Amino acid sequence: MVLHQIPFRLYANIRSLESRAGPALALEAAPASGKIVVEGWSMSSTRREILSYIKRRGPMTVQELSRTLQITPMGVRQHLAILERDGFIQSNGIRRGQGRPSRLYGITAEGDKLFPRTYDQFADALLDDLRAVGGDGKVDELLEHRRMRLLEQYRARMAGKEFREKVAVLAQVREEEGYLAEHAQIDRDRFVLIEHNCPIRAVAEAHPQVCRCEMTLFADALGTDVVRTDHILSGAPHCRYLIARPREAGAKP
């Protein structure tokens, strides 16, 4: 499906329009997705060690961690309390033996997300292999299949909503997908969507058609014209999309 092109004049003076828009252009960050992300493992080295040992060895007791880390049981409990509060570990039953039973602590699904993932490298390699086997046409076919699947999901969440609300839903969905998205209304007929992160950057760098598919996805989901004015892959700090409210039937250009 071909993306509708907006006449350049429609957005030629967009920067000045935004500067005059004032408070009306206050960007609205999409509500947090609820996922806990710790960039670069920015927590104390002791808590990183606790997570690493539990990850390698399975659920451990306070006493086992105390011996392994060579810190007092009280110190271990303090770190465990913080990790448990943040949702990275949880009590995983009891270990029974000589003496008093000891509580076991294991990593939660959220804690597991702190460990390295190579999803983007895997996806990139997978597309490379598909191209090697079937050529660029097969890659395009796969991306189009993905676009249609996402389009169905996006439209379902936008169903029955006014256009302004649809733009907000788009920003929320992209936030949930890890794009750190926010949006704003420039004036009655124009909106802006900004994505501060690209979780599939490695894939997009090797396969630029991924970005084209996403822009077409936005346009089809909203039923209107979408233009990208800033692009992370071109050196911008974010991807920025300008969105035009659909013209009403019978309206003059």
C-alpha cells in the first residue's frame, strides 16, 4: 500500500507554527507501560551481584548469599528488600534442612529483563537469512505481513474514538512497544508524534524498509496523511511525525 503524500506547503512553516502554538503544544507523554527498565544496570554493585548469583545458581537463601558475597545477613536482607520492592526478586518457597527453614529468593520476570537480550541482532540476522534465501521480495513480504497484523491491532484499539483520541492511542501503543513516545496537538488539524527511542534500531539500519512500513502503518491506522520530519537513523535525537486530521468528505482542498 502506498503512503499518501502530504503537499509540502501544508507543513512548510511547521516550525514557526509550533513556536507560536505555546502551551497548546505541550507534549503529552504516553502513560508508562509498567515495564521496569534499568539502563546500564544502574543499581548498586551488590544488588547486581545478588541478581547475577541468583540468575546463575537459581533461588538462594539469605545465608547462602551472605557466604557468597561475604557480607552480613542483615546487609543481604536490606538489599533483598530493595530488590523485592522494585519487583526484581520474590520469595520462592522454603529450603528445609538442619536448623530453621530458610526462605528462598528467586528472580521475577521483571528482574530477568535486566539481563542482556539480543532480540534486535537475532531479528536482523533472520532478515539477512531470509534475503539470502528468497531475495528482497521475501523480506518485503514478511514486513508487509507484520504491518497488516499490527494494523489490525492498532485499529481495534482506536475503534469508536475521535481523531484526537486516536493519535493519543497511537502514542500509547508506541510507548508500550518501547519507543518512549509522546504527542501534541499543534492546531485543530495538525498533530505531532515524537519517539525518543528506537528499540529496533539495529534492524532498521540494515533494513530501511522497516521504517517505511511503520510510517505507512501509522497512516493506515489513522486513515490520514503522515510525514516524518526527523529520523533517528539520520542523526536526529528522535523520530518525529506530523499528522494531518483527515479532510471531511466534500471539503475543499
